[in-house]
Amino acid sequence: MLHHITPANRDHLPQTRFPMKTLPVFITLLLTTVVSLSSAGLQWEEREIERIVTPDATEAVFLFPFTNTGDQAITVTAIKTGCSCTIAELENRRFEPGTGDAIRVRLELTPTGGRKKTVFVYTDDGKTTMLNISAQKSGYLVVEEPDLIWRQGDAAAERRITIRVAANSPVHPETLRVTADAAAVASRLETVADGSAWQLYLRPQDTQTQGRHTLTVDSGIGDEYGGILRFEVWILPALAPAAD
């Protein structure tokens, strides 16, 4: 039934008031709820990556890990690159709460210089994420790098990175120095050819704790030649079992 408010019956309407002591608590709870709702969904470790590649490189590879931090499953409905020179790969598209993966992006480079591109990721919660990538040609260390991703609970198997000096490099390092931001990653370096080629082996000490660890390889030839390399080791949430 529709009631019309007139001056005669206005004073008899029920009034809802917040005591002054309750109002700050109510506002705090409201803001907390808004922040919680806005932060739920796919949380990205980073959304912008820059790479320095060698002058003879034909492509650059970028990795964007993410985790579903909400309480509902999320599906990646589309990934758009807007250019045939950019290829985005993601094997699984549906992610239960607490699970995650990584989008692998391959960027084809021009013969004379680098490139900057944006990848758009669409999800069924109505959000669009922009991933920015760029690659510049100025380095003289050529890297053959596998995906340095382990899943929680996986065996801590060793991965190998091959590092060599480009044929047209004006400088040649005597050795490589490897440092890590934490003791969570074990590394060992083997020389394949003095001053021109090495193999770096990496493995996490354990895979029980999710996180990211950075290793730095300094060749001593200077950053202007791309002589400092940084590798990121990821421990991502385990994938949810496939539905029957």
C-alpha cells in the first residue's frame, strides 16, 4: 500500500537515527566493506614490465602471475592484444578462490628497435585489467630462460637458464655474480665457455609458501650494456582439480 506523507502525519512516521557513538563505527564498517569488495577478484603481482633485450633479439617474453583473492570463482572471458605482434597465452580460464596462474605474453620485436604494447584481460566479474609491456634493444647478454614458476606443493625441481654474450658485444665479462633477495632460492652457476657462456641453475628451497623472489646476475660490464639481469622466481597457488 502506498502512503502519502502530509504535514499532518509526518510527525507520526518512525524515525531512524544513529547515536553519535555508533556513527563512526558504522562509517568504518562501511568503508571496510567497500575496500574489501573493491580488492576482491584477480590480484596481479604486477601490471607493467619492461625488458632490455639484445640487439639481435626477435621477441621478448613477459610473465604476469595472479591469484583469485575473492570468495567466488572467476573466469577470464577474453584476452585482447590489439596487435598480431603480441601473443598472450593462458591455458586455464576458470579460477576458484585461492587459486591462480600466470599470463605469458610474447612480444615480436622490430629489427631496429623495441616496442610498447598493452594487453587487456576481461573477467566475468565485470573488471578489465590492463597489462603494459615494453622492450628496448640495448643489452648484450642473450638469455634462454624457462618459466620460473612452481606451484605450491610441487617438487622443487631445478630449472636451467642459459646466458651468453651476444656475438656483436663490444665487451666480455670475466665472470658473473649471482645474488638473491632471500635464502629461499638456491642457485649454482656453471661456466660453459670463459667470458661468453654460462648456465645458471635455480630452485626454491621449498614450495609450500606462496611468494616471489628476485635474483640478480651482475656481469660487471655495466647497466648501459644490459649487463645486469634480474630473474623472478614464483611460487603460485596450486591449480584447482579439473571438474569431472
